[in-house]
Amino acid sequence: MSTNQENQGEYCYNGDLTDEWKKHVEELNKLHDVIYPSVLEKDTRGGWKRVHPDFPDVAGVAPGELDPGYNAMEFVRKYQDQINPDKANREEKSALDVVQATHKFMGICVNRVKIHDLYQTLINELTELTTKECNSSVVLLKIKYQKTKEEKLGDQIMKMFTDFEEIKSKVMETMKLFKNASSCLASEEGLVFNKKFNRNQFTNYWRFIEEYKICGKTTETYFQDQEVLWTDALTSLAEQPAQVQEKMVGLETIMQTLVESLSSNKATDLNRLKKKEVERVNRKLRVFQELCGEAEDTAEDACLEELLSMVNEIKNAQRELKEAQFNPDIDMSEETKQYINGKSSLIKELNHKIEVLKKMKEDEVSKRKNEISANLRSMESIKLLPLTGAEDFIAWKKNQLKLNSHVDPYKKAAALLSTIKNQEDRQMLINIDDWAKMLALLNEKYNHQEKLVPALKNKLEDLPKADTDDQMLKNHRATINIYEQLCAMSCKESFDGTVVYNLQQKMTAGARKNFERFKLRRKEMEAMQKDPNYTFNATDNMSEASVDVNTNPLELKVVDKSPEVRRLFLLFIKEECKLLEFTKEETCKNEILRVAKHCPVCNSVETHLNNYNKPTSSIGRCPVFRDMTIDERKESAKMNKACFICLVPGHSAKKCSIDSNCKRCKNAKHHPLLCGRYLSDDVESNDGDYKNTEDDETVSDCDQ
């Protein structure tokens, strides 16, 4: 087996270029960790937002350092069919995330480098152009030529002019390419192609035209000045004596034609530019008038954004028209000038309305923020779940991913550590401040099927045997919860027939019978739905569908019916949960009544009877209570929270329905057994009288 074949299992890339893949993964991670912090800018959440405006002219990074990362991205895109992200290790996953998140930024960086190279080419050509310009050397040659009329001097001036024109044509072509490249870059970055899309002239064509200077002049002014100088120099060549003209008729004709052509073209261009400028100002004036009229009509009902847009448009138009007033080529009437300047009052009115709307919006936003803040403060904070072991790891991990939203890495790690209740885990994570690394360590320990599934099944085995419906309801709910956790881990098959059988043994005897009856009825119902001709054979008391004729009775192989058993069991316990929940309140009431009938003094299971042989809750009918002294009775009544008037536990004397005084002393409202005139030796003698009093009858009514 070759080395490449041995290494294929170690990477998510399954091609033959594993060595190149490993190198590209390293370059992508280096790109993210070392180069991008200087090249890209981050947003408030820590993600990459955009390419740095000054790139490729940023400190610490040369444009060529991006080449390995760019080649790595091209490799990933070329061989993406041979890359399986699900099998990627940590470094490969990080590299693939870099490609996914920043391939657009890499394209912008590459184009930035190209346009920067084009800019350097343009600067070099402009520098070369200055060496061929019409300068003092050309002026000196012109003066010598005018004095001597030597043909060689004229040829030299012509050659210098030709060289200048050749380089100038190259410069103009490069400037055209630079403009197109700058426009494409602005479009790729999602920005408007104007002088604001980038602050650097090596990227923004409009910045270059405005800021780059040749001998202190812009490129446009420089070219115009050179055209004037060269026209003057070439005109001097046409001024020759008659004898020379006879010898140079062809050259003179050419030169004269060239000069006339240059002068004529220049005059035509100037007239055309003047005409265009006048037309532009007239159009701008009409637009300004329409904007002002629209603002006056709609300002009252306009929103804040509309007013801001109106003011900006009116201001820009007014500024251009005011500048046009000082242009000597434009004849503007005084009435028009007064109209333009008078609209400053309209701008002030709009600005006042904008300030009012801004104040209202700020007040509304502040009120809204206060409401949100008050609502957040009134809400109870959601606590992070604790981690005790493998059985609650999945729920804990989801809780951490969803709720541990601290921005500060240290606080996020501290919040995770506070949820760890297992001392071994705390020792493993102590002094580690990286939340992702802490989570990775816990994943390595717990996030394994062979640990999580047994832990959940152990929880099922630890469920207590149900003696009551309430306990059985709790067991069913716990079972459904654990089954859902197994499904989330794609391990529902581990909830097999053995688990179902063990859970059956934890149910009450009646519930087990109900489950068997449920399975039979469910199978019959499903059989009837599948086969309309399904019948019940009364002769052998067996359903025809219950016997599988295709099954060989001598077959030793055990058929796994776990999926069917699991399905029926889950259906049954879900229905049981609904029934038990529906009858839970009634069961609780019966239990409370049953407990309430027990005597709290003698703990007798049987309730005491009153004179009419009806059950009563009054502890005054308890023989143990009667044998106590008065002080002991008062203490017992107080301890059992019994009413001092009727001796029924559960309410106070203030809420008692009996409003008559004691039948013995007639002086106060209390039970005769708590009266000071009731003596222990009078129990027998007065018992008959006491039993016949209305007090006990009233007590019975109160108890009911």
C-alpha cells in the first residue's frame, strides 16, 4: 500500500494529492490567524466584515503573502467533490470554515492587488510622460529655430512632440483601464462608484483624478497646458522665410494643417463645453424649482427620512446653482439669482421640522428602550443546567450552546465551569479559560454512544416499582423523556424489547393487564384496517390474523420484534399518561379525604363517630383526647391546629361557623372539653349530658 493510500483515512480529502491538501490546510489556517487580522476588518460580533480600505497598502502584509491562501482556496473549490466535511478533523474544519466565510473577501483582495499594479503602471507612464513634456528645452529649441531657421532644430522639435504624443496615448489607455477596473471593484464590494467608495487614489479612479498632481496640477489641467505649449511650439515651425518655404513646401503644409487642426479642434471643444455647461445649469435650475415646489406641498405629511432626502437634494442643487452664478460663460438673470438665494428660508423650515421629528423619534426610542429594559428586568433569568454525568450531558450541551451567550470569553468559560457538579470534571477543567476547549474536553469524555446510552438505560432501570397511579404517571413521563433523548442521539434502537419488559415489571398489576389487552385490541384494529375481510373465528376463539402461516414452527431463529413492541408500548404509555393526568385531581382529592378522616391524636385508621353514628373529624370524640387533662387537651388542639370551639382540625376559632358559647360555663366560646368547669372525674357523670347537648351535633355539621 502506498503512502498516499495510507494517509487517505486521516483526512477529509480522499484524493491522491494528500501532501498538497495538508499544506493548503496549514496555509488557510495561517491566513485566518496571521494575515487576515491585518487585511480584514471585524464587526461587533467578531466576524470578518470587509477588506481593509487601505489594502494592499497596509503595514505588516505584502500583497504576495496572500498567494498561498488564494491557491489553497482554488484547490478546495477545484476538488470539492473529493472533500467530505463530516470527516474533517479540527484543523481541516477550521480551514474549510475559512474558505466558506472569506472566499468573497479573497476575491476582492486579489482584484485590489491587480488594480494597485495597474495604478503603479499608470504612475510610471505619467512619470515617463513628464520627461517628454514641452518644457524649457523645447522653448530653447524654438527660440534657436526662430533665429537660425535650421531644419535640424525643427525636426528635433517634431520628434520630441511625436514622443510625447506616443506616451500620452499610452497614458490615456491605461487611465481608461484603471477607471474600468475601479468601477468593477466598487461593484464587487457592493458600493457606488464615486469618490466616496474608497479613500485611496490607488484604488478609486475619482480620487486619483482629483488628488494626483503633476507639477502641482491635476492630470486634466496638465494635459491642457501641454496642449497649449505644444501648439505654440509647432506654430513657430510654420513661420519660415520664402526661400526656406520653397524648399519645405510639403513640411510647411503639414505643419500648418496640424496647427490649424489643433486650434480649430480646441475652439470647437471649448464652444461645445460651454454649451453643455449652460444646458446642464438650465436642467439643474428646473430640477431645483421642482424640488422646492414638491417640498412646499408635501413637507407637512412627510416623514423624517423623506425630509432629510429633500433637504440634501435642495442643498446640493442650490450649491451648484450658486457656483454657476460666478461662471462668466453663463448669463443668469437677477430674478433667477434672487429665487435661488431666497430658497434658503425653505431649507431652514425643513431643518426645523427635521429637528422636531428627530426629537420625537428619540423620545419614542428612549421610551421603547425603557419598556424593553423594564420587561427584561421583570423576566426571570433562565439558569444554566448543571452537569452531573453522562445521563444529562446532551441536555446540558444544548443548554450551553443556546443560553451561554456571554461575549467575553472568560465569562463564558466561568459560566460553563459553574454548571459542573462532578468533582472529577471540575478538576479537569479548572484554570482553563477557553470555553471551546472546555467543551471539547467534555465531548471527549461524554459524547460517546457507549457512555450516553447505558447511562440513560440505567435511569430507566432505577425507576421505582409503581404502587400507585401517581408513581406510575411519573415513571411513564420519565420513560418518554429518556426515549426522546435516545431519538435525538439516533439511538432509539437501544430501546429494545428487553427494556420494554423491564418497564412492564415496574407497572401495577392492573396496568400490565391493560397493556396486554391494549396490544391485542391494537393489532386487531390494524388488521381490520389492512384487510376488510378480516373475521373472528369463534370456534377456536382465535383471530385468523393472529397465526402466521408463513412461519415455520421448527425454526430455531428468534425473531426480533423489538420495533413492534417498542411502538405499542410507547403508544400505550402515552395514552395512559393522558388518562392518569385526567384522573389525577380526583385521585388526589380522595387521598386527601382519606387522610383527613384519620385521627391525628390516636392515629386511628378508622374514623370516630358522633352521637348519630356519623363519621366526624372532631378530635373531641377521640378517647385518647378525652383521657387527657385540660392543659394537655389545649396543647394537643394547638399542635394539631384544631379549632378551640368545635375541635375540628383545619380552621381557627375566628372562622368557625358555631356562634354559641360553651354549654357548661355559658361565658365564652370554646369546646366543653376545654372548659375550666369540666373536671376529669365528671366525665362519666356528665358524659351523658354532654353527649346529648347540641354542641356535638353542631360539631358534626361543622365537620361536614
